[in-house]
Amino acid sequence: MATELKVPTLGMDMEEATIVRWLVDEGAEVKKGDPVLEIDTDKTSFEIEAPADGAIRALRGDEGETLPVGATLAYVTVPGEELPKPEEAVSAEDSEPEPTAEAPAATRQEVAEDQPAPASADSENGRRVRASPAARRVAEEMGVPIESIPGSGPYGRVYLSDVLEMEAKPETSAETPAAGTVPIDAVRREPLSRIRRLGAERTARSFSEVPHFYLTRELEADRLVELLERLKGKMDPAPSITELLVLAISRTLKNHPRLNGRYADGELEVHEEVNVRIAVATDEGLVVPVIAKADTLSLRELVPKAKDLVRRAREHALFPQELSGGTFTLTNLGMMGIDSFDAIINTPEAAILAVGRVRTVPEWEDAGWVPRRVISATLSVDHRIADGADGARFLADLQSMLSDWELLL
């Protein structure tokens, strides 16, 4: 029987993937392990390999279309093997979720359709209108009959780009604006990148489903800055404030299991490992790679690992496993001049720490004002499994770590 090629599961939080490009054509001969297509998860791209020797048949999914985990992408057959009958396989039309609007309109992979398509509700004179799910959805939102849109794909298939081209065409009207009226400004619509779209969905879900509360504390940073200056000439690569904070946070979390856990069906799940995420701004949106077992790493091990993750995050070259399994997140906007801010929890984690820039503030000491360097830190916490006292104790212990580096190094 033909071997099925499916969208693989590459992490517990992976739900779907987008086809970036097919690397083979319909009928191409492949060997097991040969790359056949490139897909994009929420944060990185990688290649899917052929599961067996044979010929690639019945390619499903266009470049730019998003498919759920487990969806059939193609079959690999050897001479004499037949494809599953239509009633034995879920049709691509039923299993395809919406494609992202960022997909290039000029490059499309032809979908093999061996069986004649039956007439549907979208048909005209018994002819079935072929269209991607996103094209149907947007056409319905525009109030445009799908059968009235010329399709640019194989067999006249209507893509999202075809619908958007219809929307972009100016409407002709016999009416002219009344004298003295002010025309409405034109609105330009831009599709979100896949990373930004998924980030929007996840943050909206987190903010609506997770009861957040916030604790802000000024962390004394004199010892932190002094250590940073001393290590510049002693370590290569030299650490940044973010990496020193990751080290301190990972050690502190060992004594605060609630903030290193997650809420699950009315229970608290405590993680044995401390896996710290670092929020990284990229040209396509926020990427949050994971430093696995950060609490077990020395500073000399942590610094190059963190720098490598950040670099590859900006190059969109992370592996799937480097984007899953986080237990706590650090986000730092200090390098952008931000004093303080609140962050949304990266579910299913229980907390996220947002830090701003190092500032110098006056502090009264021994009948006089002295300068003190501080960092504003705001802890966002899931109130279902932790309360204000839990968060306050964590911030107090983190301050102790920042003041006593000898305990860490």
C-alpha cells in the first residue's frame, strides 16, 4: 500500500505548519530520507524527508498554505501500488486550514487531482469551483461570489491572491461625491507574517484565558554592572546583561517551583528542569528560543549558547526543539531605551519577567544623596497557581542573586 507523507509533530505546542516550497514534482522518484518539501512552523523552517523509496504522487497543498499536524501531504508509491480511494482518504479540501496571506502569489505547486470533482454549492452549471479555504473565507467576507473570481491556479483554482486582486481593483460608480465633501482616506492592508499572526493569536488567547497580575520592583544593579565590566576583558565572548540575568533567574527559579510550573486541568504541574526562554525581536516578529536546563550551565557555557540561539533566531535558522519546552521567559527592552513594561505570559508557562534599561537614580544614605544604578523588573504571573507573595519572594531572591555573584560563579 502507498506510504503516506504527513505533516509531522515536532513539539507538544505545534498545531500546524505552512508549506514554504515543494522540492520535488509530481511523479518524481525519491529515496527514503530525500528532502521533498520545506515547511514552516510558528517560528522556524525545515525540510521534510521522504518516508520510503518510490514515486511521489498526489501532492496536496499549495505553497503558502497552512495544514494541521497529521494532514496528508503526498503518497510514496512503488510500481503496482495504487493510491487510496477517495472515500478512504480525507480530501485536501476538507483538511486544509487557511493559508497565510504572506504566501508568494507567483509560486504555486500544482495539486494532483486524479478524480473528477463533483459539483458543489459553489458550482455554476454543475461545474465545481476550485478554491483554497482562505480564498473562500475572504471572498465571503467581501461579499463576492467565489465563482465570479478568475482563478490563476491549475484547473482554474482560485487562490487568496486572486481574491485580493479583486479587492484591490477600484469600483466604478456613476455617482460623484457631493460638492464640499471630504473623501475618506484610502486604507492599505498588509498581511501579517506567519510569526506575527501566530503571536497575535497566542497572546490574545493568553491574555483572555490567563488571569495575569503584575509586580514591579527596582532591582539594584551596581554589582551587575560592575561584574559586566570586569568580564569584558576576561571572557570571549563577553556576556551581556540579558545573559547574566538568565543565569541569575535560572538559579533563583530552583527555589520557586510555582513560577517554574504550569496550570493544567485544575492542578499545578512543576517542571524538574529550568528552561529559560529569551524573547528575540526579528524582522518578522517576536521569536522566543529556549535555553534548555539553564540552571545546570556555567556562565562560560551559557553565554555562547545564548548568543548562538539569538543569532539563529534572527536568521530564522532555529530547530523545532529549540522553540518548545520553555518553563519561564525573560524579555528585555532595555537596549531600546525602555524603562519598564508589562509582558503577556507565554502560555503554558506561569510567568514572564520584563526588564528595562539600567538607570541611575538618587538614594538617600547617611544624610546625603548617592547615585544608585537600578533595573526596573516587572513580573507577570498566572494567578491560578501563584499569588502576590510568591512573586514578591521570587523578586527578592533574584535581587539577592544579583548582589552576591560569588554564589553563582
